[in-house]
Amino acid sequence: MKTLKNIPITKIQRASKLVQTGAKVGVNYLKYYGDKMVYSEEDAKGRLDESNATDIYDSLKDLKGSALKLAQMLSMEKNILPQAYVDKFSLSQFSVPPLSAPMVMKTFKKSFGKFPNEIFDTFNSEAKNGASIGQVHQATKDGKKLAVKIQYPGVADSILSDLAMVKPIAMKMFNIKGEHSNVYFKEVEGKLLEETNYLLEIKQSKEVVAACCRIPNLKFPEYYEALSSKQIITMDWMEGIHLSEFTNGNSNQELANTLGQALWDFYLYQIHMLKKVHADPHPGNFLVSQKGQLIALDFGCMKIIPKEFYIPYFELFDKDVLADSKLFHNKLVELEILRKGDTEEEIAFFTKMFHDVLSFFTQPFREETFDFSDSNFFENIAAIGERYFQSTRAQNMNANRGSRHFIYMNRTFFGLFSLMFDLKAKNVKINNFKTI
């Protein structure tokens, strides 16, 4: 894999990169119109998606930072994007072009005040893994094998300008309108800024490890504050394969069930016991060890769940609330899904849509055990989600609904469900976390 000697940092440099990509996409559409004369509509559209996904991802992987983080988030939205985009954007989870060795040394010295060889006994300047915000190097000290995560230069400084560029695209893609959109983007902005503070990530990591270390078949690295800084994290090197690699080749159903139970317990315990959750559930943040244990990594994105949101949110999981139209309506108002000023048409539409979504989405929580390999369950959720986006566009309705806390809570649950489906985990005990 090629290495990068520099990253566009200034607003002008990053905007220019996106403009260049836009030009490539324009050329792809011209080819698409030509392809339609030769190939079927389906084949021509497939070629267009493949070309656009490649060009957009190639641009984002060079920009890194919050632009690439967006691709990482979208890679989990398998029901929204065409498969070509999901496949390309999934590479952002743990496989992007790394910084060159000289740039690594320069970045490390600027952040830590010393070169790696002044701190570690050995340090491999060639990155082992790279993702949206930083890349991981292997090092040793006092006989311990360590993982050293180095943040890409300029990531924190470019977040505001990146979001300003991405906002119009995201609003069009997800049909977001009106004054409430700023609340959502502020929520995303805050979380992205938190992810660039590695000292905060160490603090959060230690809190999660201390609280969740009793969960069976779940392991964490140890973190070393003395060998870390605001842009550098040092932790134990954990041996294992990425969760996506495991799911692609696994044929051991018992192991899949064990890992699925550990993953489910991990998230439900955080949500209900800690009221604070690891809100970045994608395959790049989990490994599977040779002993068949799940290894959880990267706690930069943690979402605090305030009581005033937690209570009504989970009351919507109650079948009695779903069955009581007045109570259900009141909860939708409390959670800002229905708003003052909504028309009767909007109230009827969003009430029915969210009732349909929740009726399927909360199904696992009404069972003692659940089969997450059931494709019908996920197809139903996907179909409702697709109908929602198409209907809001067709009827010109504002799709940004709900409290700002929905953004990362929904991302957490849909990401968790997606990972559980990838594992094909069966007989998962839904309330097992209560026994830990």
C-alpha cells in the first residue's frame, strides 16, 4: 500500500480536493449516459456506482479526518447506500493509506516532544493499521509489545471546515431541513472533536475497562498514560483478526454465538448500567483472539445518555406503550419526534412510520433469546427504513426527527444489530447483562 507524504490541511486545500472529486463524478455520469445506450439500466447504474464510490473514497482517504470518518459511518448504513459504496467505504474502518515514515516521525516529535526511538526500545515506522483519524504502529518497551496510535496531522483543526463542506451533501442525502439541523450537526461536531482528544480517550477507555472487565469472553488492552499525549495513545498490542475477517470465514456456530453474546452483553451493560456507551460499533473496533474471545478497542466516541432521554426512549420499547395510541403519541412528543407546528398530515405520517419501525426494531427486547441470523428480521427493518426515506422525499417532509441524542443512540443500535447479523449469532440471551 502506498504511503502519504502529506495531507491537505487548510480549508482551501481540502475544498480543492473535493472539487476535483466532483469533476470526476461529473465525468462518470457522462459515461453512464453513454453506457445506457449499450448496457441495461441496471448494469449501467452498477458501473456508475462503482466508479463514483471509487473516486469519492480515493478522495476521502487522502483527506482523512472527519471527511473519512463520514465514510466510515456511512459504511454501516447498508440499507441506504448502494453496495458499491458500502464495499469501498468499509475500507475506512481499518485499511487506509498510511503516512510515510518521515511524516510519522515528524508528527510524533511535534506531539510528544521526542522521537519514538527515544521512548520505545523498538518502533516500527510502517503502520500496521490505518483508519479515519489515526494509524497504528507496533513498538516494544521493557519486553512488552505495544500498539502506538498516532493521530493524523491537522485532523482536529479541519473538523469545522469539513463539516461545513459536508453539511449540504448530508442534508440532501438524508432529507434534513430547517432550523433543527444545526442541533444535529453540533452533536456530530462535538463527538468528532472529542475523538481527536486522545487523553480523553484514555480516560474513557479506562472507565469502560474497569466497568466491563467482568463480562465473559470480552477482553481489553491496557492503556499507558505515561507513553501517551493528546495525539498519541499507547496500549497493549492485542493479537487477533478483525471482526469482519472473522465473520467472512467463520463456520463455527457455537463460537459465533459466544462472541455475539459477549458483544450484546457489552453494549446492553453500558447502556443500562453505565448510561454511557461506546457509540462507534463497526468491525474495525473489534478483534477476535485465537482463544475465541472478543477484543474491544477504540473508545474515542462515547455517548452519555441523559436520564431525560433514556427513560422515554426505552419506554418506547414497551409493548404496552406501543399498544396505547395516546401514550405512544406523548412519548413521540417528549422525544421531539413530533413537534409543535407539525401538520395533521405530518403527525399521522411520522406516528405510523415510527410505530412500524419500533414494532420490528424492538422485537428482540420482547424475547428471552433472539436469533440475529434471521434475515427476515433485518429485511423488514431495511424495507421500513427505505420506505421512510422515499416517502419523506416524495412528500417533501422534513426527515430530521427526534432529540439530538437519537443520532448516536440509533447509530449504536443499528451498528450493533449489523454486527450481530454479520456474526449470525443465535440463541442470544437478551437480558443476560443483568446477571453480570
